[in-house]
Amino acid sequence: MITLYHNPRCSKSREALALLTTLGHPFTIVEYLKTPLTTTELKALHTKLALPVRNMLREKEEEYNQLGLAETSLTDQHLIDAIALHPRLLERPIVVHGNLAAIGRPLSNITAILS
């Protein structure tokens, strides 16, 4: 099962959608701004990404600065809680395939977990 965490307003997310469609893999779309992920779901996603939690954050979002998320002493739990409360902070697009996940910047990250 493939899942695309998608924001239709994001060009990179639309590119990931087009890629998955072109590859012909069946997939599910989760518009995470309409259906925000819980902290439990975000922790599971973090595990599959195998990246630091900070890599899941969009630093250019207004909330990033407002919440002081650049502070390096913040725990992973604090960062995950911030993403759960402010889903715009979640980096996009993210594709999950089984126990693997990738942030689609660049898109080759996605193709790497699908092969």
C-alpha cells in the first residue's frame, strides 16, 4: 500500500501525485491539512522516514518562527506536538510504501522507496 501525504496547493506535492499516477502504482491520498495526523501517526511516520524529526518541519512556515521551533534544545516530542497542532509545518510531499517513507524533495527520493 502506498500513501501520499499531499497538499494540492504545493507544486512539489502535485509533482509527486503526477509521478505516482504515471508509475501506475495504486495509492491513497491523505490531504493532511484537512485530516491532520495525530502525534501517534507522526511518530510512526518519523520511524519510517528514518530522518531526524527536524527534517519533517517546514522552516519557512510562519508557525515555525512564531513557535520558536529553531531552538535546538526542543525535544522530538515537542516538535511532533507542534506539527500535530499546526499541520502546515509538515514537510511535503511524503510518500509511504510499506515500512519505508520518503520526503519527495527531490522526487527521486520517492522512486527510491518504490523500487
